[in-house]
Amino acid sequence: MSEEKSLHFLEEIVEKDLSTGKHTSIHTRFPPEPNGYLHIGHAKSICLNFGLADKYGGKTNLRFDDTNPVTEDTEYVESIKADVRWLGFDWEEEHYASDYFDQIYVLAISLIKKGLAYVEDMTAEEIAASKGTPTEPGRESQARSRTVEENLSLFTAMKEGKYNDGEKVLRAKIDMSSPNMHMRDPIMYRIKKTSHHRTGDTWCIYPMYDFAHGQSDSIEHITHSICTLEFEVHRPLYNWYVEQLGTFPSTQYEFARLNLTYTVMSKRKLLQLVQEKLVDGWDDPRMPTISGLRRRGFTPLSIRNFCERIGVQRRENIIDVGLLEFCIREDLNKVALRRMVVLDPIKLIITNYPDGSTDILKGENNPELEDNGGYRDMPFTKELWIESEDFQEVPQKKWFRLAPDMKVRLKSAYIVHCTGFKKDETGKVVEVHCEYIPESKSGQDTSGINVKGTIHWISAEHALDAEVRLYDRLFQAEDPSDEEGDFKLNMNPNSLEIIPTAKIEPSLKDAKPGDQFQFIRKGYFTLDSKFTTEDKLVFNRTVTLKDAWAKMTSR
Ligand code: ATP
Ligand code: MG
């Protein structure tokens, strides 16, 4: 980050708190609910929480907000930890809200003893119906007048499993006519006779988000509890619990969540895509999950740079997904190894090249790196594979690639002159014939011939086969969740194109998942971690070289 960059509003708040002595050091937390995999929106929150602590010498906890046993699972816990680490962050302490169930229960008892909480008999529907509207006060429940003793014994009975789900809840006694609906005697505890992924069947009552979250912050002495804007209206309740209980005064701050064009981001919707098998799991390379982006070939740096670029605001906005693609291109251009891969091969036969002879040419690994990142061997032989779209029988205007009697440079090799071609019985061109110009070898060209086009190639004898997967956006609507109807109707039917037999250069034989490649003229690719086997290499396209989508839609 450059020094002159102005501070975002949370950095300003932290600097003020440190300079006035309100805090001597800061402590943030990242609090995912383990009910799904992390997505790029979470990355924004991770970069923000860890970034603030890193910048101001503070600490960040990872806290699993696991107070709803119905949706949570250990699989999610593990994936979340792996994703946070992969993004490049390390937490100070690892906590689970469920570890605080005893403490939170004791806090509830103390609110009951202060006459600030009561056991309610109404159902959730009845409670909602009696809450009033923003302009009309709610009705006070009869249960409000219960004595402390009665509430203590009912709450104990709730805990002991004497009631069924929904039969009773514990409510805070605040103000049924508050203009803030969240202050109208909110629910603190509900009964759920469901096994919890960590506490098993120890509990059958579970604290609600507002109570558990704020008090977990206090227990951990979190100074700045950062959440997304929709929780702004919950802040008075967050503060009320802290004040009434006299616990550590954590303070909640809200920022705008990340929204991306052509992307759905809510875990609930992503879960639907997974469950209905519309994608190949949470880590499908088209998913906006961290694990999907990783499998797709995104780097942690590109995601951190993206989060840095979008900044931190207090107003809702929507970011062009093109910016994310820009960030990955920018990073991969600097690190990806250049390789030659032919997606739709036809033979090119160099008629004046000796039969059975092989010339080992050197290909630069990456011209952006010092000394081109080193060189790899590229065998050159009489029969090559080239891209069928690089030959036109009748060339269009301004065609600089191969056509009868035209010359083109084979990348890092020779200039060739097209002398003919062969068609099969269906009329499809299956072979292109050329003569090469021996004195035009790249790097030592004395031919004096200038050509405008350069194409890629692979020695047919040495080429390996691979499957290549080309991805496009999963949704074709700019805001897929916008319409009333089913967001899945906005899915792009062409978001995955599988090329079963591409020809790849031999140096790709030892590629590993996580290696980054630029397939020259084709885009950035990485080896797929899931479908690659001993005998089959599968490559994922991370991103095209340029933004083909922008070009298509602006036409
Ligand atoms: P979702 O709505 O996708 O289910 P969530 O808010 O329920 O997300 P949590 O696991 O509760 O997911 O989120 C953990 C943290 O990540 C919270 O602090 C939350 O505010 C933040 N977060 C979630 N989604 C986004 C987003 N799109 N942009 C920024 N921060 C986000
Ligand atoms: Mg949530």
C-alpha cells in the first residue's frame, strides 16, 4: 500500500482510539458461521479485520459463530481454516461461540436476576404478531410480569429439556414501544433439540445471534467488532447487553458488504447450487468461493489486491466482477510460465524439414521476469500441431496468419511459408503444408523477412494430450438475485466448455495444481486439483487474456 493512500473510515476510528488512549492496542475478530464455505465477500471481511490488526500492531481472532446447531458442520470449520490460511492470514486465537455456552448461560441468568429477561410462552408467530410495526408500538406480553423466581425456574426447565422446540423462549425485557424493532423484547434463547457439531447433546437451548455474538466479543475483549451494514440496526441491542451486563465494552462498526456483478454471494444460495448439483461442489471453479477461486487458479495475492482496491465503504455498492478478473490477470502476467497449448489441432507439415530430425529450441518462461524466467526445451520436428483457426483457406481482410502462399512466424522458432493444404472427404482442412526458412530462427534471424503474425505450435511427436476446461460466468444477469423469481433461472448455460483432447507441450507433463501458466494466446491456466489423475491432465482456465465478455456485451 502506498503511504499517501488516504485512510478508510475504520482506520480513522482505530487511529483516534489509539491516540486518545481509548485503547492501547486493538483486537479484531473474523466470525464466520460454519454453515458453508467462505466466498470472496468473506475475503473482504478477512482482509479488513486482519489488515487493521496488522497495520496497527493488534491481534485478530478466528471465531466460529456456531450457535445454530441445525446448519453447522465440522467440514465447514476445516474448510474455513484452510481458506483463511491460504489467503495469507494467521489468527491469534481460535474460538468457538459454543465454547462460551456456559458463560453465556450465566449471563442470561444474571439478566433474569436483574429483572431484565423473562420466559415467554408465546410461539414465534405470536411473538412476531405482537411486535407491532415500526409506526405502531407492540403489545406487552403477559409473561413480562413473571417474577424472577418463576423465570429462573422456567429457564432452568428449558435447559433441562422439559419443553419442546418452540414451546418457550427467553426474551430480554427492554421496550415494546421502541422505534427500533430489535429492541422490542428480542429473543435471547430458543429451544432446539438438535445435536451440535461440537457440544453434541449437552444443550437443548441455544442463544440467539445478537446476544451470543456481542457477548462473545466481550469475552474475548474484542475492541472493534466489525460487521456488515445490515447489522447497524442491531447495534443498540449489542450495546444494551454490554451495558446491562457490565461486560467488556466491545464496540460494533459496520461496513458495506461486497456485492459483485454476475455473482451470487449468499451462502444459502451457494448451498442450493451445490445441493441441486448445478455445480460440482463448493469448490467448483465457477463458484465465488475461496476454494473455487483457488481451484480456478486465483492467487492469494490477487484476492488481497482486489480487496485493497475496492476499499472499505459505509454505503452499499456493487463492484464489477471485471475488476476481480483484472487483479488476477495483473498478478498472473508477472508469475505465470508461458507454455504452448493447441486447443483445436490441425497438422502442419514442414515439407522441407528433414524426416526424423529434432531441433531442441529454447522457449522463454516469462518475459516479465529477469532473464525471461529461464528457458524450457521445445522440440521442433517436421510435423507440428497448430490451432485450426490459425489457417484460412481464403483469408479474410487483414489476415496475418496462415493461408495459401502466406508467411507467418512460429513462436520462438522459424518463419514458415504456406505451400498447400489437404482436405478430408467432408471438405474440412486437415493438413497444412509449409516450407520453413532455415535462416529465420528466432534470436538469430538473418533472413531479412518481415512477417506480421506469430502463431503457436507443438511438435506432434512430442505433444501430450490433456483435457482443458474453459469457464465463463456462472450467471448471465448482472444482478442474478435481483428478480423476484428463481435466481437459478439466470444461470449461464455455457459457463463450462470441456475440450477433451487438447495438445500440450511436453514440459507441462510435471505441472502441479497451483502452478500458474499462460497458454500463449489462450489465457491463464492451472492444473485442476480434482479431476487430474495419473494418466490424465486436466487444466482449468483461470481467466482469458483480455476481457472477451466486455467486448461482447459492448457491441
Ligand atoms: P452470507 O450472507 O453469505 O451467508 P454471512 O454474513 O451469513 O454471509 P458469516 O459467516 O456470518 O456469513 O460471515 C462472517 C463474516 O463475514 C461476517 O462478519 C460478515 O459480515 C462477513 N461477510 C459475509 N459476507 C460478506 C460480504 N459479501 N462482504 C463483506 N463481508 C461479508
Ligand atoms: Mg451470518
